[in-house]
Amino acid sequence: MIQRHKWSILSLAITIGMGAAIGSYTQYQYRIHHITSFSGVPTTLGGLSVFASVVPGGIAAKKESASMVSLIAIVLGALSIAFYTV
């Protein structure tokens, strides 16, 4: 399955990895610096990570002939901007 859906798995890995990185950054800023307004800081990085996860999802849809896994990767990548805006 990994060989057949490697582009979809790459897209999902980028989405999950960037979500974890931005979540960790937000927790660090809140706990150490007591910053409660994160509206401008992670949004740019979140927008770039959405682009970085949707592009491999699009490649997956083309190479994997629009399988369900590739479509889920595209949808989660596109909707993940909701998790990056605080």
C-alpha cells in the first residue's frame, strides 16, 4: 500500500507534521512568553504548508488515478488551514 500511495502518504505526512510543528510552536509561545494572540505568526507558515501538502495530493490524484486516499489527502491538506489559524 505504501508503494502504491506514496504521494498521498507524503501529502498526509506534511499535513500532520506541520500541524504538530505549529501546535508545538503555539504551546511554546503561550507557556514561555505568555503570548495569547497568535493570529499573524503561524498563518503564513500554515498557508505555505497547505500549499506544500495540496501539491503532492494533486500529484497523487493524477498518478494514482484519483484514488480515495489521494482525495482524502487533498481535502485534509486544504482544510488544514482551519487548524493553523488560532
